[in-house]
Amino acid sequence: MKTYIVGNWKMNFTVGESSIYLHKILRKLKNYRDIEVIIAPSLTSLQPLGLQIDRKKIRLAAQNFYHRDFGAYTGETSISQLRGLVDYAIVGHSERRHIFKETDKDIRQKVAAALRSKITPILCIGETANERTYGETNDVIRDQLLGGLADVSLEEVEQVIIAYEPVWAISSTGEARLAMPDEVSAAVQQIRAELTSLYGAKIAEKVIILYGGSTNPANAGAYLTIPGVNGLMIGNSSLILDQFVDIIEIAKRVQS
């Protein structure tokens, strides 16, 4: 099974800065057959980077999209407009849920739309600090999985990537506390258990699960060695070229 390293750039880098970053990282990266490196730049950078990228080394992801394929939705970009440009699309990130108030209905429609357009959705789930404090972690995982996967069939679910990103461990929230490996392990086991109840054990074991939450070169190895974790989703460290490359190299060593 491949290891997935996803860099979510969020609302950072101009088109020019994105192009320079990509040029530099392509020079540094080797072609690792068993490591899938993915970057999610801003929408404005997707097309120019799509012309510049070496898809043997890096794939592109969209940070957001609208679930309709076309129509009178001023300011939106449909998933069908991203077809041929990106291979992945982030769905249900905590910032979309909590800042932009996306609902479970919005998220499951986006998951279904991505699958319809043959783009792999990266479905983000995770609890807040308050929810963890009150012992609601498993309930949140269950609800967000059920909400996001409600329209996903047995045949489609292997095409969905799940990213466990506890909100309390994301540095940009201001409430970040580094998640311990045993905490991540427990959550990943819960995700597998929920997937098993929905789709069966054989299918559940094939679903890719990533961890994201203040990941950096100092802790990447510890998270990647957790059983059931198939890769990392990286925020701030993906903006720093040397750190992102270090994490990719760590992933290769762990895999070896």
C-alpha cells in the first residue's frame, strides 16, 4: 500500500510563489513509486501548476469546490471544471465545517460529486477540544463518517481517503495540543471499526486513512508508524520546502 503525503497550502502563496516552490521541490524529489505526494494550492494556482507539474512525482488536489457540475452559482468552481486538472479534492476540512458552516449534507454531496468526476475525495473528520473533553470523540467520528459517506456505495468507498484531523491539534485554530500517538491510534481504530460496520472488514482495511494535526519532521515518523495510518496531511510544514521534503524522506524510510 502506498504512503500518502498531502500538503494543504490553505490561503497561502501567490501564483508566482507557488510556481517557484513547485520548481524547487521537483528538483529535490525523487520518483518514489510507493509514495504519493500531493499538494493542494489555492484555486488560482491550480491551472498554471498543472502545466508545470511532473505527475510522476507530485499530484494536485483542490482545496474546495461546489458539488453541482454547472449552473448559475456566481463565484463557485464545480468539480467537473477541475476534472483533468486535479486527482484529489479535500472535503469537510474543519475550517470549512466551522468557519464556513458546511453541513453533513454539503459534505456528502461533495464526496459524491468528486467520485462522479473520478476525482478522489479526501474526507476530513475530527473532533473539537470541547467534544474530546466531554468524551464525544467516537460519536463525532461516527457522525462525520456517516454524514460524509451516506451516498457512497460499497464499490466506491475504496476510492475515498479519510483524513483524521482533530481540531484541537491543528495549530491554526489557536487551541493546538500535540496529539499523542496512542490518541491517534485509538481514533484510527475507531474509524476502521465504523467503516467495518458500514462496508465490512475486507473493504474497511483497504480504505486509506491519513493523520493531520501539527505534523512536522520531528513527529512525522511517530505518526507514520502507527498501525493503520497510511500517510499524513500537512499544513504549516508543507509551506516550508525543506520541512516538506524531510517529511517525504521520513515517509520513505518508515516504509522501507
